[in-house]
Amino acid sequence: MTVSMYPISVPVFIKHLNGLAACLKKAQAYYAEKKYDEATLIHYRFYPDMFSFARQVQAMCDHAKNCTALLSGVEAPKYEDTEKSLAELVARIENPVQEGVHAHRTGNRMALENILERLRLFFDAEAQLRSRVENGRYRVEIAMPYKTGGVRPA
């Protein structure tokens, strides 16, 4: 039985990183509510010989990034570990592509063109696909008409 590494690695990284981001957002809200200094958490070591909390978050992101790059055969991007706030750590988790750093091959937009072609086969000119970079994040929007009744096989 052949098993692809993608389904047994990438979804796990995504699940854990999303969970970590949610916890950091809660910590950020709590620290803001109580007017605590975030630096106390950022630099905190759970045990004296452990990395700081920020470094552990960075290591978790690096592990997912490096493993995924190795599996896909591309060079992993190198990021500076300069996060000094919970918001910056959340941004690192949620948006692993930093401005000016290209973690993937530039490609030829073939995948997006393929998706648009398939949408147009099903929905004709009513389907739209738009991509852009907004607030430092890559966004793809797909619009298609809502049809009731579904398609019946021939």
C-alpha cells in the first residue's frame, strides 16, 4: 500500500498551527484585558533549559515549513526570528509567506488557469476567479452561481 506523505503530515501541521494561533489570540486578549506586558510571556521559559516561548513557536513554524519544503522538493525560505509580540507570532503562524520572500516556485499560473477552465465548463461565463495580494496575504476568490437541483449523471 502506497501512502503519500502529504495527508499524514501537512494536515497535522495545519491543525496544530491553527490551534496554537487560537491559543495565542486568547492569550493576547487576556493580556490586553489585564494590561499585562506581553514580553513576560514571549520571553518565558517553562523550564530553565528550554527555549523561550517565542522561540518554541518559531521552531514549530520552522518544523512545518522545512518538512513541507523537503516533501515538495523546494528550498525552504529562511525567516528572521524577530517576533516581539503575540500579534507578530500569530502573523507568523497564519501567514507563512513573508513579503519579499518567495517560498515557492513562481510557476506559470497553470493551476489557477486550470481551476478557472473547469469552473467555466460547469458554469460558463458566470464563474469568476480572482487572485491578489492583500495586506501581505495571497487571496483567491472564486465566484459561481448558486443552482438548485444539482446535476444528474447521464
